[in-house]
Amino acid sequence: MEGDVGYGGLAISLVLVAVALAISLRLRLRLERELVVSVARGFVQLLIVGVALALVIDPGTPLVWSWLWVAGIVVFAAATVHRRAPAVPRLFWIALVANGATAVVGFAITFGLGIFPIEGRTLVPIAGILVGNAMKSGIVAAERLVEALSEQRAEVEARLALGQPSLQASRPIVRSVLRTALSPQIENTKGLGLVFLPGAMTGLILAGVDPADAVLVQLAIMYLILGGTATTTAITALGAVRRLFTADHRLVALPRSTRDTG
Amino acid sequence: MSGSAALFSFESVSVGPSGARRLDGLGAELPAEGLTAIAGPSGSGKSTLLRLCNRLEVPSAGVVRHHGTDLAQRDPLELRREVAMVFQRPVTFAGTVHDNLREADPGCDAARAAELLEHVGLDAAFVSRDAGELSGGEAQRACLARALATRPRVLLMDEPTSALDDRAAAVLERLARRLVDGGTPVVWVTHSDEQLRRLADFALLLVGGRIDGSGSAREVTGGGG
């Protein structure tokens, strides 16, 4: 294959990791350990994934293994969102529904409209790229929601004190959180081709596919990612905000709360 | 004072986990009329006591009653419109003063807005002012107008003058007195003995989450009023 990197090429690419390590050391960021762990972990994980993918996408392997893999991606994404915003009760289940919905909607469009055929080699990568991007926005939404409600507790309680229901009292914050969580993906889509050449397209071109075909695949994927991100973010934020108020419309105790209890 | 006549009654009320109680087995009754001042040092539970009255806080043990009715049985949204609250620091919402008033009363038209502003001593021209650009005293009065927009029967004020200069504080004190004279009972949290003596018809002194004294301002502050 023209794009064959080989282990030698991979080793050379580590030079930039060394640069990152040097920056961390020089600026005393204390990220060296995290950098080394992330590089090693990514290496091992992707090697295992590569081997497993080769088995799963083999035309002789039953499709059920691909579906199981997709389910694993959704569950892992939900667990990650939950871990990043532990202040939200039962966030795992909200994130499971949110990421699951993105996978379902994405698959319905991708396979229902015949953009790609349903095969092992399409199911797993598409779920990975859709849910992976949606999960990132879901994390931003959940984390930012907790922070914003904590920082702006005074405003939320001023609204509650006027007799506003919790969803109305938190609406300006939820709107702002959704904008924050969605804007990076919107900017990514706007900057397509101008600022960066996204992963799927780059990979296809490096692997020798005609750039025009690679562009079409990438565009389809970017639009799916944008829709999936909006779906996951909205479900996560709207689900999480309900968990952060009691049934009698009180804001629960949150980390970093500055409420005066004098 | 009987339980049903009391504006609020607190029966063995505790708030917070055992070992870190903000209120600890507190029992008290607030009179149905006049201005009741809740005083005490920082961290004594004054704000917590006030927040129990409109269910921004709920007791972990005990019962809070409003005119004899257990607050746990009341619809919290309806209760909060009936028992309005002004906070320590004025919190205005984005938009104009009129937008702020509409948050409390979506049907608040220009005439009603002018009436509310006049009630708190602000000129009708304030209606179109950006709420974020008001001075501290103006913002607190706009917040009071917003609280009054729900046509409350009781007003809770949580150290409403602590972030204001003396002149703005005096204006707010006069407004509270006018509300009381007009038949709206006010419960006012303060950490100032002087303010307590100036304002209170009835006073409650809290120390360490418990009642340390109640009665007239003179009785609670040990004379000098």
C-alpha cells in the first residue's frame, strides 16, 4: 500500500511527542506522565483494535460481532461521560440513551438511505467516529452544565424564588451550555478543507483512494457527525438538568458551589 | 401566639447532616404581622432559616408551617410566588428592567411596570434601562420590584442592604417599612444590631443554629434601643 507507515515511520512520528514532553518539562506543566501513558495506551489499544477489526470485518465473520462492538462503543462512551461529570446523578443512563440515539439515527441515515452498505467494515468505524465525536460534546455539555449551575446558583435561585419551575429557571444556562458544546463541531464543519483535512479523508487519501471519492465519504461523515453531536448534546444536557433539581424545584448541592449559608 | 396564627412556625427543625447541622432542633414562631428581624453572627443559620420559608431549603428533620399549614404539603411554585424573596446581592437577569419584571409576571405591561418601579422609588424611565448597568442600590430596588411583581403576601429579605452604601440601605429600609405599614409582613435577616433596633417589630437571635433569644429588639440586643 502507498500509505504504508511501518514501525520505523511510527517511531519517527514520536519525535513530536518528544517535543510535547519537552514543552511540558520546560513550562512545568507536569503532563509528562500523562503524555507517556496516553501514547503507550493509544498504541496498545489501537493495535488490539486493529487485530480485532481485521477479525470482525472479515466477510466470513457473522455481523452480530460488529453489532456487539457497536454496543460496546456506546456503553464505553456513556461510562466516560458519567466519569467526567460525576455530580449528575444517573448520568450513565442519560449518556447511554444519548449516544445510543446518535448511533441509531446515524445508522438509520447511513444504511437506510444506502450511503454505505451494512457490513462489518462500515458498522464499527462509523459507530466509532459518530459516537466518539458525539461523546466529546456530551462531556462538554455535562461538565459545563454542572459548572454553570454551580457558578450561577444565585441567578437560578433568584428565578426559582419567583416561582419559576426548575426547567424554566435553568433555561438560559442550558441554552448557553448547548451553544458551548456544539460550537466546536460547527466550527470544524465550517473549516472543512480550509483549516484541516479531517481524519477519514486523510486516511483514505493516504491509503491511495481517489481524493474526489475520499471527499464525498468525508462530507457524508461530517454531516452525520454534526447531526449526531447535536443529538447527543441535547439529550445529555436536557436529561442531566432534570437530575440536578429536586422534584420540588430546588437546585441540588453541587461542587464548587459558592452559596451563602450565613 | 398560636401555631395557626403564626406567619411561620418551626417545630424541632434541623437542616444539614448530623455533625454539620446548620439548624439544630430549632423551635420558633414568627408573628403574622410587622417586620421580623432574624439576627445572629455569620454562620448562625439565619439565611438557612429564611430559605426554609419559601422552600429553597427543606428541613432534614422537623416541620415548618405557614399560617399552620405544613410547607411540605404546599405546591412550592405557588408558595414562592406568595412568599417572595430578595437576596443579599442583587441578581438582575440579562435584558432591561422591564424584561426582569416580566420574568416574574409575563403579563407585566408598561403601566404595571411603572407602578412597580414607583413602589420601590424608581422613576418609570428605568423600565427600559439595561438591568446590568444599574448601580447596586438601583439593582436591589429593581429586584424588590421584581419580587413584588408576583403580588406576594409575605416578603423575605436576606441581608438585602449588606452590599449597599448607607444611603441606598436607608432607602431599602424605608421601603420595607412602607410594605409592612401596607399590610405585607416582612422577614428581614441582618447581622447588624443597629439595623435590628431601627427596623424590628419582633426579633429572633440565632447562634449556632439554635434560638438564643426572641422578643423586641431591645430584649434581644440587651437594651440600648
